[in-house]
Amino acid sequence: MEKIDVDAVEPEPHPMGVNTDRRRLSAALGSEDVAIVHYELDTGEQFGGGLHTHHDQEEIFYVLSGRATFDVGPRGDDEVVVETDEAIRFAPGEFQIGRNEEDAPLVAVAIAAPGARHDWEAIESPAPCSECDAVTGHFVRPPEDGFFIVCRECGAETQVA
């Protein structure tokens, strides 16, 4: 058994700079089979680095306070609003990106399973590829020296942070 105080977990902002208060609770708890992340998003901040899907995980976002707006679908063309005490689930393969558009803080918990760590190649984001001259699916190269996305069609790499 492990028990933590959420406020005692050190915030780790997203490597792409899209949020400032992201606390990886699963890491603090030593979880291996589920990822749990606590977010406090200010106006304009978002949960992740852009529209994406996890082919190997499902994700659930539970809004504790505030209002989250999600762009959903393969191109992010649809929008879903999740209010306080509501939750939303994204199955593996469903594209999404959530953000805070309100003038008040958004507090939410994200839960992903199976696994507490990303399989970076199982994440996919639609992005323009300079080699293919089209929007193609990209996976994320592990962020050891910055974030790179890699075109699934031709292998071209683009640094995004």
C-alpha cells in the first residue's frame, strides 16, 4: 500500500510547455499498471502537447473543478465540454486534446491504463509532413533530447520542442 498527499507531489510541467502544474501521481505511488496525473490548468493551458491518440491505452479525464474543452476526432473537428464532476473516456485510437478556455482554473485527474508509462511509438498525432507534402500520422520519439515527431509514412522527423 502507498499513500500520498497530492500537494506534496512536485509539479512536472509538460515537456512541450503547454501546462505548469502537472503532478504524476502514479510515479509518486509507484504504480506500474495505471497512470494517474493530477492537473491544475490555468486559462489557455492544455493537458497534452496537441491532438493525439494512444493506440495502447484508454484515457479517462475526471474534472474536479472548472470546465474542460476537448477537441476530438481524427482532425479535432468536434468539441466536447466536460463540466465539474463529469468524466470522459477515450478508447485506444480515439483522438483528443483537452484545454482550459475559462477564466478560472481547471482541476482534473487523468487516468490511463494499461501501463503507467508511455509506449511513445503507440502515440499518434496528425501533423503536416514536409517530405510527404500532406498531413500524415506521426508517432513521438522518446523525449531524451527534445520532442520529435516522426512521420509514419516516410520517417521524416520534426522537432516540436
